[in-house]
Amino acid sequence: MKRTVMSWILSRAFAVFAMVAVLVNAASARTTKVIYSFAGNRDGEYTDTDLVMDAAGNIYGTSVLGGDFGSGTVFRLTPSSTGWTHTVLYSFTGGADGGEPYKGVTLDALGNLYGTAVTGGGGVCEGGCGVAFKLTNSGGSWSQSVIHTFTGGIDGSGPGSGLTFDKSGNLYGMAPTGGAKGFGVIYQLQPGPKEWSLQVIHAFAGGRDGATGSAGRLLLRDGNLYGVATVGGANGKGTVFELTLTPAGKWTFRTLYAFKGQPDAGFPYGGLSFDAAGNLYGTTYYDGANNLGSVYTLTHEPAGNWKEKVLYSFVGGAGGDSSISNVVFDAAGNLYGTTSDGGAGCSCGTIFKLAPAGSGTWTESVAYRFQGAPDAGFAYNGFVADGAGNFYGATVHGGTSDDGTIYKFKP
């Protein structure tokens, strides 16, 4: 199996449950369909990407590798009555324009795209400290520009999470390394008349605030930013945090919860999701009751405090484990996400479902077990939903060439 050198995920030993997987997937295979298989090389490969969808139903994302120069791509999938058409919008050179773009892009109101690349650019880092970039859509013609080149100093390095817009057009993101304390930063990019300016709004200290912000993008709600740090915190198992903008224009950082580790959750790699009541949900790669990861919630209490609860601990094997996913809700209030490991005989990961069972309990089931090439395999991301309730996701391997897929899942 190909592994990119910039992957955050440690290699894991795979358990084999082939017979169980085949029997279960015979009933559920119709719910999941590969809509595009990446061919590698110029087409792109290793699609560790969140997806976004525009009003016309086009899907956008990134491949970490491949393209004209082997340093990754930004792509679009366009739907039609006969299927989906894949177009490479930009191929990174790995030089000043950046390279290895993880976790996809963000759309603005004009249809332009924004994202980050973990290498290239300049700075003190070997191979470059990464960039934040913009792809401008001019009547169907796309041009790339760098809006910030990371130096590896106080501005951070290796930005590998997606970007988040506020209503004023500012962008927010995280870099896992560099910064004043060396443990990564949270930053704001503000557009100006001629160029963008970067402001560090929090430098992780590696203590109670956490360290190395996760690969999941920040959430913005009521003017506040929410995210997770993969490690650090009071127990060394990662944190959930909030950033609040004061009337004086300063950002105040607050740790909402420090994960405790087994049997509690620990080491969150993915992003957060809100429900309609303002409660937070996420997954962790490790810990939980079986040290195979978990799904958790943080309930917002009236006094302003947050109470954490593990909703489900992954069991491994055919049940899947090691989630890097955010979670999404369907119309009935069920939660869906992915695991990066376990499932079928290839241990190519799963799609899981958590259904509310009353009294604050949830029932877990495996909605699909990825089979690996030519099926999808190894889901390191969650979903984007269309207006009809279908979910779309990406896998880093699988497909006809085993170079990654985009798939459609109908709950």
C-alpha cells in the first residue's frame, strides 16, 4: 500500500474478518457507489480530502499527490445524466505555489476556492513550510495565487487543515507545527486591497491548551471558533477548544474539555460538528473503552460549561476502528461517519451509523464496509451532503487503479 510521507496516521496492524464482511456487505453494497476512481499520475492520487459542493451540484476537493508535477491537484467533479466528469483545476509544482494539499478547499460566494498545502512555498522547513492559496474562477478559467507563504516561525508551518470563512471574508485555519512555542498555531487571514495579511490568534503552548491542532477544519458559530487539538491538554490526550472575539478585537482561547484517555476518548484527528441545539460531536483515533477510538459529544450546559460523554467506543475487526472523520446528521437525527481501519478483510475502513435510542443512549451499526480496489478503501474524511440526503466522501486508496476514489452513500 502506498503511504504519503506527510500522512498523520500511524501504520496499524489489520485484523481479518473477510467472511463476516462479505455476508454483511451483500445486503448493504447497494447503498454505496464509487462515482470516480483516480488514475494516478496527472489525474491525481491519494485523495485525503474533505469535499465541498456548490449550488449546481459540482464537487470540489484535492489530491495530495499526482497532477502534472506529482505534487497534488485541486479537482472538480461535474454531474450529468451519464455520470460524473473529473477536471483537474490546478496542478501544484511543489515550489513557490505549494505542494501536497490536504483536506480540500473552501468555496466563497463568487465560486473561488481556498485551501492550504503542507509543503512548498519557502521558509526554514525542508521542502518548504507550506502555503495558503486561492483559485480564482474567471468565467471557467482558473488561476492560482498564494495568499500566504508560511515561514516556519511564529506563523507556523505545514498547514494541513481546511479553511473557514467568517461573514467579513476573513479565513481561519490551523498549522500543526511552528509558532512561538513550536506546537502549532491558529491563524486568521484577512483580505486587503492588494494582499492578505496573517495574524496568529493563538499559539499552542503544548500544555493545558493542547498542541498540534487537528486536521479537521475550525467551526464558526455565533462569532466563536471551535476546534480540537490532537495532543496535549491536562491529560496529554488532546482538547476541545473555543476562541471568542472580545469587543476590543482580541481573541480569547478557552479549553472546553481535556480528554482523559481510556475509557474516555483521546487523540481527536477529525473535526467537530454541531447539532441544532448547539451541542458538539466528534471522533477520536485512539482510546475509548477498547483503545480503538470513539465517538463523543460535548453538551452545552446553561452555566456555560460543557459536559463530555463517549457515545460509542469502536470494537475493531469487522466493526471498524480508528476514526479520523467528522460526523454528519441525516434528516432523522442519526449520526454517520467513517473509520480508517477495520471492516472487511482488507481492513479498508467502514461507514458507521449511530441512532439515538432514548435517554441519551445511541445504537451503533455498520452501514458499509469498504472492500478496497476496485471498491473504495481507507476513508480518512467524513461527508458532504446534497439536498436529496445523499452523502459524498473520499478515500485515499481503492478504485480501479487503487489511487483513491470519490463515492456516493445513500443512508
